[in-house]
Amino acid sequence: MKFSEFIQKVDRRYIYIVVALAVIIPLIYPPGFNTYMTTPVEDLYRHIDKIAGRDDKAILIDFSHDTSTMPELYPMEIAFLKHCFQRKIKVFTIAYYPPAAAIIEMALAEVKEDYPDIKPNIDYCNFGFKSPALYLPIVLGMGDDIAKAVETNSEGCMLENLPIMKKIKNYDNIQVIIETSGASFGLSYMTYARGKFGVDIAVGITAVMAADVYPYLQTGQLVGSLGGLKGAAEYEELVDVFAKNDLDYSKKKSRDVKWRADQYSLSKIDYKYKKARIGMDAQAFVHILIILFILIGNIGYFIEKKQSKEKYIK
């Protein structure tokens, strides 16, 4: 059988097996490909890191998604929390999606295991699930008084009585609001929170939505964004290279850093903090393999078509 005929007649089940192996093997044995930074991710890391150690500033993360988009968004949220816990940055979390309340609890529990000195309602505070009907009153109300707008945390405690709120009053004390979402990209926060109070907004979104936010990045309406698993992998790398070593990223320039996997060996980092990078390794293998299949399939098709044409002429 000629090569062109063989390519056209390969049993698709063999192709599925090869693709499955291309996914599974890099997940088990990560090759540790280089992770190169993009400006929106660097900008967000830099913006958050400016408030390291300050007790009068915090960030707010809005978990606006359910379990269907966790593969892309959850690694971002883990990376945000790790960055904040390492650098002593106060962090608030909130959810207007019922499933997201459980995702917040899971993310906090997962990262807290490695930071026993981080205390709830002192270093971080989970506002918990709030009804979507209260979204606008809360977003606008936080511009005047966060404790009065949100009222209680996930445990039902009054915010005004919590130690974390001692020097936190309103959006003047919020460095950035980050919305992680598979359906939205911060438009409501840009319209109401930034439009009226000037608070900075950033987003963590699925890869398919990444192109939608570039106009807002260019106009300064967003201070940063993470797009899909790639954005999460970049942020993981930044946290491990800089925050892990207590380096002041705000004084570093990206061109001074060689983004190499051997700068901070992935083998030294717990799996939970390298999910996105391992996922990107597997994704890279599969993408290359699919491109290769497409090229080989098309070459075989045109060769066979040409041979059929020549045979018909003869």
C-alpha cells in the first residue's frame, strides 16, 4: 500500500490512542517547558505586589463561575491566594454564583494548608455567597463603606467587628478587584465600581474570551488580565520566581529576567501550585500533534488526488 493510501485509511481509533497518550504522559512526567510572560499578567502581578505587607490595603476576588470552567480558572485563583498569603497581602473573596461559594472554600482550604500562620478574618476574609439581586447595591455600597454594604462574612459574622476591617473602609483601600469568570469580563465592575469610584479592575477569564479584553487593557480600564490556562501558568511562574524568594517585583524589569523553568525547579513546588504549567505542557504536546496530523493528512490527500488524476488522464 502506498504511503498516501495508508494515511487516508488509518483507523481513527489509533489516532485517538496517540492523542490520549500525548495528554497523559506530560501530565505524569512534566517536561517543564519555559513559561514566557505577557504584559497583562506582569502588570497585574506588579500591581498587586505593590501592597505587600500593608495592612491598609487589600484585593477583592470575585469568583464568578461554576465548576464547568474550573480547569482554566481555578489555577488562577490558587495562584492569587498563594501570592497574597506569601506576601502578606489582605484578600477578600466573594461569590454571586451559588456553586462558586464552595469553590472559594475549597481554594482557601487548599492554600491554607501551606500557610498555618494565615488566619481567617485577620489576613483574609471570605464574604461568601451573596444573592445576585444584591450585586449592584453591594458594588456601589462598597464605594462608601464595605462593612455596611456586605454586612456579614460567610460565617455570618458582622464585618465591622472583624480585625481585618480595622484599616479597611471602602474602595480607597482596595488595590484591585479581580473577577474570575467564564462568562463575563468585568464590565459591571468597570461601569459601576471603576466608573464612579475609580477602583482598579482586572480579570481572569477563559482562553476563548481573552481577545475580548484587549480594548479595555489598551484604554486602561483594566489594569491586567489572565487568559486561560496560559495566563494562569504565567502567574504561577511569577509567584514562584519572585514571591517565593521575597523579591520586590515592583523594582524588577521583565527584560532582566530569563524566564526559564530551571530558575525555580518545578520539582520543588507542590503540585497544587503548578497545575496550569503542567496542563500547558500537555496542551502544547497535543496542539503540536494535531497540527502534525493535519499536515500529514493533507499531504496524503493531495498526493492521492494527484495520482488519481494522472491515472485518469492515462
